[in-house]
Amino acid sequence: MPTRNIKLLVEYKGTTFSGWQVQPGQRTIQGEITAAIRKVTACDVDVIGAGRTDAGVHALGQVANFHIDHPLASERYKDALNFHLPDDIRIHSSVEVSADFNSRFSARWRRYRYVMSQQRSAIYRDLRWENPVEIDYEVLQAAARTVVGEHDFGPFCVTASQKPDNTCVIAFSRWYRLGPLMVYEICGNRFLHSMVRSLVGAMVNLAGKPQDNNVQNLTLERFRNIILGQIDERVVFTAPAQGLYLVAVGYNDRESQT
């Protein structure tokens, strides 16, 4: 039986990946890290990720762990794995943690960032949502404040991924400007499948001027009523994957990672 538990802090550019989770015949982050561990140790392990990011989604602070029976010093996994990993995945740290640590189920909170720009770029287009729509920034901020608190976010989740309990507790939710960028930050105890992208898509829809007369904008009141559970209505506006980043995952003091 594996006797050691190794925790990794991982950064990746998700552009050419089919998401975190292994899929047959697809390039995935989990698959690349598993293959690198096999090359270093000749061991097959199950790499667990704190967040199962979708295709095209990036990470600055993904946390992963795996159990292994191998003598390599924990801090040496970082450089050894980076030697075998492609340039769009980097391991920033590797440490040994308690046997019961699980990067997914031990997490206390996760923080995501979404980046949008009204400008187009040849260089940054895979790293942000380039959306020329004119935005009412005050309405955008008002919508973000509505998200804070404990709510059922089922209307913002992919239907097939909904669970018996879709309640999440959101500690903060806000937009800010950074040069030509509009950036959304959200932190919560858990997130449903595509929840952040659905929230962003809905907020941009309600705060933007429609480009197409056939597309009906949400209103701030309807958005609030959906969040508060006063309207049973699914949200169908989903922002593109390339603007989303998993920024950090938080644990208890002994195993914190920010």
C-alpha cells in the first residue's frame, strides 16, 4: 500500500487541454502529470485535483495530491516532474502531507478569477474573453454583490452535473478594472460545474447593451430573484472558457495553500 502523500501546487495554461480530468485519447492536465510521475518513479498513481477545470480553463494555483510508495524526497518531485512536463504545465512546489489529506475534499475554499477585455489582441486572445459589448460597470458591480452569501446555484450549473444539494457559500464576489481589463473575482466553499462561467455570462448579459435584437437581456431584478430562489429559471448565458482561472485553494492552517 502507498505510504506517502505528496501535495503539488500546479500552474497551467489550459488552451490546448481537454480539461483537468483524464479522458481517453485527449490531452489533459491530470493525464500529463500522471505520465510524468510514472516516468520519474515507474509507479502508477491516482492524481487528485482540487478543481476539475474544463477545457480551455487555466490555473495559477491548482492543488493536487497523490499517494505513492517511493523514496524520492518530497521537495525533489517539483523539479523531477517539471523536467518531463510540457511547457504549459509547471509544478511550483511539492511537499509531503498527512495521509488523510485530499486536495479536493479537504479544501475549505476556492478562488476563481475571470478576465474580460473589450480590446482584441493577437497575443492575449487565449487568456481572456474579448468582448466588445458596451458594459454598464455599476450594474455589473451590483450584480456581483448579489452573489455573496449562501444560495442554491443550481440555475447556474450544467443540468447533467446538478447534485441533490447545489448550495454554495460565497465569501466575496466583485469586479474591478485593471487597465483595459475587467476582472471578476469570486471565492466560495464550493463551485458547481460551469457555475463561474454562467455567473459571468449572466452578469455581462444584464450589464451590456445587446448586439443582437433576437437576444433578450436579463435584468438586474431577474438576476437577483434567480439567485434568491424566487424564480425557478435556468441561466443560459455562459462566458467562454479562456477567461477563467483557478487562482487558489485554501485548506486549514496546517495545510494551507494560497
